Amino acid sequence: MKTKKISLVTGAGGMLGLQHASALLEMGNEVILVDVNNYSLKKNFSLLNKKHSKKIFSYKVDISKEKDVKNLASKIKKKFKKINILINNAAIDYIPKAKVKLKKNKFSNSFEDFSHTRWNKELSVGLTGTFLMSKYFGQLMRKNEKNVIVNISSDLSVIAPNQKLYSHLKSFKPVTYSVIKFGIVGLTKYLAAYWAKKNIRVNSLSPGGIYNFQDKVFVNKLKKEIPLGRMAAVDEYKGSIKYLCSEESSYMTGHNLVVDGGRTLI
Ligand SMILES: NC(=O)c1ccc[n+]([C@@H]2O[C@H](COP(=O)([O-])OP(=O)(O)OC[C@H]3O[C@@H](n4cnc5c(N)ncnc54)[C@H](O)[C@@H]3O)[C@@H](O)[C@H]2O)c1
């Protein structure tokens, strides 16, 4: 008999969270959606529920708070007894927009003006949240079952952001993004070695930019850096999620799977 797999996606109210959850449901897993934003959580829940009712559950949780994560883990332990798949996907992202109000001669997100408060806030979700979720949910993974953690990083876990892409917007890609995404790859490798004997494979997925009606000039500049000549469609990472979360990748652990249309090749 096939054992029932319980999976969990953080940032499940977001654009990619919906896709990851949909991929896991298509594989036959039960999926727990977690997000701090109740409105988007409910929206994605009802979108998925149309096709997969009784297999989806949702919890509003701030993953940057240890107490909340611990509390969620004990609720999940009571209800589901275990977890098999964890996708650490939540983050606070900067979206290139044309209309940002700025003081004369000022660029937004400059390193020199980057506040300590914002540094702490963004790291607390992207990096600390990934640490906390792995800490508590890794302990709900059973040694006698096959378990997987997938950490969502970015093509910017391999290269530095090209700030020229944002110059016409008088903006920079924030430093936190690079630090979080490189850090996620480090945490992935650490845990892959640390939990190998516990039957937990840990990999990261590093997507390239997804087209989501961003500023036109930005999109055209970015396309020129991508050998495939375009940004990704929103559903183009589902195959990678299915691969990483299934036995198709049974010998892969500690890997950073870069799926970026070739951007980091050149
Ligand atoms: N969109 C892209 O082009 C792209 C490219 C590469 C990597 N990524 C990565 O993919 C992941 C998802 O990106 P997305 O575009 O779907 O972003 P998104 O903003 O649509 O989704 C992120 C979700 O995380 C949630 N979140 C934020 N803080 C939280 C907290 N404290 N606790 C729980 N949930 C919280 C938000 O409410 C949101 O629903 C991110 O890690 C992002 O860095 C995105």
C-alpha cells in the first residue's frame, strides 16, 4: 500500500506558492498551505480546493516567529502525525515597478541607505523563517519514510544582481535578496549532510525571473541576459518541484537546481 504523504508549503498565498501546492496535489499528496497573509491564503486555498477538496488545509502563520512555528508544528503533529515534504518558499520580495516616489537624486534600495530594521525584517522571513520551519518540521519527518525539504532560492544564489536592470527605475536590487538566497543554499547543503541518515533529502530550487507584468524596460533588459530569450512562465517550475519531491530524484541531496533559461551560463 502506498503511504499517504503530507506536504507543507510556506508562502502558499503567493504566486509561486500556488504553483508548488498545485504540483504537490497533482502528485497525490495532501498539502498544508501556510502564509502570513490571510487574504491571499484564502484566495489560493479556494482556487486549489475546486479541484482537490479534502486534500488541502491552510494555516495563517508568521514563519519568522519561533513561537508561532513551534505552535504550528504541534498542531500539525496532532492532526497529521508527521510531515514528508516541506517547501520553504516564503519571502519578502522587491518587485521592479515604474512608479516609486523618490527624493531628487536618490535611488531606492541603495546599500548605503539600507536600514538595519529592513535588513532584519527581510532576513527574518527568507532566512530565519527557512531555518525555523526546517528545525521544527524536520523533526516531524519519520526516519522510516522518505522525506524531502526543498528550499526556494533564486538565480541570484549563483550570480550577483546586475544593477543596470533597475537603473531606469532609479532603484537597486536590495542586498538582502542576495544574502538570503546564497544563505539558503548554505543551509540546504548543511542540512543535506546533517539529516542524510534521517532519510531527509534537502535540495534547493533556484528559479529565474517569472514574467508577471513587470516594468517593460526591465523585462526587455532582462530578456537580453537570458539565452532562451524570455522570462519564465509561472507554471514552468512545477516539473522541477515534482522531480525534487519524488523518488525520481532519490539520489540527489544538497543540490542547488538552477532553472533559469540559461541566464547564469553567460
Ligand atoms: N517571482 C520570481 O520571479 C522569483 C524568481 C526567483 C525566486 N523566487 C522566489 O520564489 C519564492 C516565491 O516568490 P513569489 O514570486 O511567489 O512571491 P510572492 O510575494 O508572490 O509570495 C511570497 C509569499 O510569502 C508570504 N510571506 C511573507 N512573509 C511571510 C511570513 N513572515 N510568514 C509566512 N508567509 C510569509 C507572503 O505573504 C506571500 O504570499 C520566493 O522565495 C522568491 O524569492 C521568485
